[in-house]
Amino acid sequence: MAVKKDLSINYLGLKCENPFFLSSSPVGSCYEMVAKSFEAGWGGVFYKTVGIFVADECSPRFDNNSKEGLRWVGFKNMEQISDKPTELNFENIARLKRDYPDKLMVASIMGSDDDEWKKLAKMAEQAGADMIEGNFSCPQMSNHAMGSDVGSSPDLVRRYSKAVTEVTKLPFIAKMTPNITSMEIPARAAAEGGAAGISAINTIKSITNIDLENLTSMPVVDGKSSISGYSGAAVKPIALRFIAQMAKDEKLKGVEFSGIGGVETWQDALEFVLLGARNIQVTTGIMQYGYRIVEDMISGFSHFMDEKGVSSVDELVGGALSNIIPAEDLNRDFKVLPSFDEDRCIGCGRCYISCYDGAHQAIDWDEERRRPKLNDNCVGCHLCLNVCPVQECILPGEIKFKEGRRAGDVVIKRHYE
Ligand SMILES: Cc1cc2nc3c(=O)[nH]c(=O)nc-3n(C[C@H](O)[C@H](O)[C@H](O)COP(=O)(O)O)c2cc1C
Ligand code: SF4
Ligand code: SF4
């Protein structure tokens, strides 16, 4: 039975029907596309970045990584900010706000100096945008006074955040580049400059594939290519760690986080929420599957909340943060041996090969029965559990305490369905 829960959030002082937004990119780059996404159920849009600079794009501009036949494990783009006239973009934002007053309109802007940032912020306010996002993070701008070169300089992030917040009362969100070691540093600078929110991540500098025909990277533009932004499922783990580190940072208390990077399903979105993001943004998942993926997010969240007896998204925000601890604080007193379900096992031998060649030679292979058998070498690393192609065929089993360590209660994951 369909469960409907109230998924509304208060994001930077404004109410919106759910936390699911389009992130700034082609998926929200004109009136018709954003209108269709709103009809599909998205709560708001970070409209495609608008600058005074109008992009001159190359063709082709996309590539993807595949693994074992699965395409789009990661996605590379060489696109810059909007290639539409500045005024037209703000007209679209104004029309969308007029026709969909209950949806949240965030104008994403990018200037190349103080004056441009101020001018764009005023234009966004005049267009009726609810909030402004500063794009400090596009890694493939052809002008280096803009994009991730700015986002990796805390001084410039502070300065341009201040330029915007000096001329508008709209909440300002700084969008961070992952092409840096510690995102907390530029994020703190943005907050010092007046940013109320941080969104992360923009794309990661990458070379996805080498074209062996032209001896260049992909995509091939007149025989050449550039290092540029990587997104999609492959970047989610990196995005999650940046969000968690910022959400745990004492100096960023009170700052709202918007999580971006590889979200395709309700579980992906929930992971960002549990690590401290109140708002979720998506691009690559929509480019691959269309706006309809929001239906799964809405129904998945509703069912999860119903099952857990949770009445608001707010109750979930940051719920996993206290369990992310430094490596030196982990309990290292025990090992969890794998347990093999002989009835589920299909005798493929992958656990045996991986453990022998890549772990600790802790599995003996019964040739006759084609079944694995654990020996005394096992260290409980769970490589075998990770390679087994059959769901829940290998599960965590006996907990063994190391010699001299005191036995106690241990929390482990039991279900891998
Ligand atoms: C084709 C493409 C164009 C993008 N253009 C912009 C942009 O104009 N402004 C911006 O802030 N981010 C831009 N991004 C970055 C996305 O908004 C997002 O931060 C990133 O792709 C990670 O999320 P995802 O894995 O859901 O795509 C673009 C991404 C893609 C794939
Ligand atoms: S847990 Fe690690 S060491 Fe033990 S059997 Fe599996 S792969 Fe081998
Ligand atoms: S990988 Fe899984 S299915 Fe294959 S032999 Fe090992 S336990 Fe059986």
C-alpha cells in the first residue's frame, strides 16, 4: 500500500514540500524543463549557473565509465555555465517563480570579479529567486577567474560571498569544489563571508578514458580533450565524506548543508540526510533516467519514515554522524568470521580465488562438492562476502575475540539484502 508522509523541510527559513532538488546543470536550464520537473514532484531547482560570461561550448562534451558491462558508473562533462543570454535566464527564473510559487527557485550565479558577483546577485533578487547559490566550483571554466580555481582559494570564496551578501538579503549558499583536501577550510571562509548554506559537491577533475584511436582522452574534440568534471554514482562516496566532515566541524555549526553527488535512489538521498544534509540535489541520475526518479525518492522516504516511526525529515538529519569516528577509536578487539550458506552457494569459486590471491588463503576448496571451507587463516576481512555473486550466501558469522582481549557485546551488520 502506498504510504504518504509529510516530507516538507524548512530550508534556510523557507518551507518546501520535499528535500529533492535539481542541481545546477542542463537538467534545470530552461523554463520548460524546470516546469516539467516541478510537475513530476521535485521540491525546487538550483537553476543552471548564470554569469555575465556566456559559455561557448565544445562538442562532443560527455563521456562515461563502464565496468563489467555496466555503463555510467561515472560520468564526465566538459560543460561550463549557461550558454543562454544572461537576461533570458533571469526571465525564466521570474516566470517559473510566478507559475510555481510553492516551489523553491535558487539562482546559481558565477562572476569573475566583485562587480559581476554583485550585479548577478541583484538580478537574481529582482527575478524573484528565493535563494542564491554561488558556483565556486566548476572545474572546466575557460576563464580562470571563475570556477574551481576560485573555490580552492578561501580568500576569494570569503570575498565573493561577502560581495553577494552585502547587496542582497536572500540566503546565500556556497557551492564547493571537491578538488581540494579539506573542504572545511573554504566552507568556513564562505560562512565568514555571510553564506548561510554550503552545497557539495561539484564535479571532480578527471580523465575518464583514453581513446586508443586518436591517442587522446575522451570525449575527443578535434583530436584533443581536457581534464574536466566527474559525477554520478562513482562520486557518491567522496561527496558523502565531504558532507560528513563539514557537518561534524564545530566552526560550521548553524550552517545548512545540501548534499550532491551520485544520487539516483531514495537510499542515496537518505545517506546524505543521515550525514547532515537537509537538502538533496541531483543531476547525473536525471540525465540518465529522467525526472521520474523523484517518485522513488518520495515513496522510499515515506516508507522508511513510516517503518521507523519518524514523522519528519528533520528527525533524520545527521542521524549517522555520531557513528563516524576516527580510525584510532575503532574497536579492534575481535574478528567476525564469514559464514557460508551451502544451500545458496552456486559453487562459482569466486570467494576461494579472491581469498587465495587477494586476502589470506583462508578458504580451502572442496573440488568434489564445489563448496568453500574456512580454515584457520581467516582474519575476518570480508573480501569473500564482497565478491560473492549470490545475495546473503556469505554473511557475518562467529565473532572471535583476539587473544588477551576482553569479550563484550559487539554491534555488527547482519542483513545484506
Ligand atoms: C553536464 C553537467 C553540467 C553541469 N553544470 C553545472 C553548472 O552550470 N553549475 C553548477 O554549479 N554545477 C554544474 N554541474 C555539477 C552538478 O550540479 C553536480 O554538482 C555534480 O554533477 C554532482 O552531482 P550528480 O552526481 O548528481 O551529477 C554540472 C554537471 C553536469 C553533469
Ligand atoms: S574473511 Fe577474508 S580472510 Fe576470511 S575467508 Fe573471507 S576473504 Fe578470506
Ligand atoms: S562466491 Fe559465493 S556462490 Fe561462489 S563459491 Fe563462494 S560462497 Fe559459493
